[in-house]
Amino acid sequence: MTFTRETFKKAERLSSRKTITKLFESGNTLFTDCFKVIWSDSETDSPFPARIAFTVPKKRFRRAVTRNLLKRRIREAYRKNKSPFYKFLVSENIQIALMVIFRKDSVEEYNTLEKAVREMLGAVSTQIRKKRR
């Protein structure tokens, strides 16, 4: 069994204003229980198959401490569960950009968020398969 480090590097983060604007204008939208996901094929030549950004709306969580807590938990769950998703993207030979927006009105425990992230990545993979065929 080969061991790979589970990291979330800066190059994996979606931070380009141009890409984010394009994503909101012409991206595909997907809803799960906890998240709204906007995704699109990406033309950037990144060493990673997916670039992702997470956001928690200020409208639902007024305190920055709470928003940051949720984003940390979501990022950690993504970091630990992204390897099967990356393997799928590499096998399909595509690069995508993702914007993940938290939809719930309450602060969720880490285990709940981890399960929701796995479900979200599976749903995105399924939607990519359908679109490619």
C-alpha cells in the first residue's frame, strides 16, 4: 500500500476572481443536503485536477468565528476525502473548478460534515460522468 500525504495546498485553492466570476455566470449547479456546489471545467494548467473554494454565508452566520469554524471543518473533511475524487478526475482527464457554499442554518459537527462532503464529491463525480456521456 502506498502512502500519500493528505494535504490541501495553496495551488488547490480557487482564488482567481476571473475564474470565480466565470463559474457563477456559466457553471453547473448541484444541490446536496448541506451544500450548493457550482462547478465547471477549468482551462488552467494546474498540477491538481480540482481547484476549490469554500464559503459560508454571512446572512446565515453573523459571527465570523462561526463562519471560520465551519470553513475549517469543511476544508478538513475535503482534505481527508479528496483522493478518490482526484483519482476519478485524473482517469477522466479533466480539470474542474468548484465553489462550495454551505446551506444549513446550524453549526454541524465534524462527522456530519465529513459525511456530507463525501456525498457531495460523489454527486459531483456522478454529474461529471453524465455530462461526459
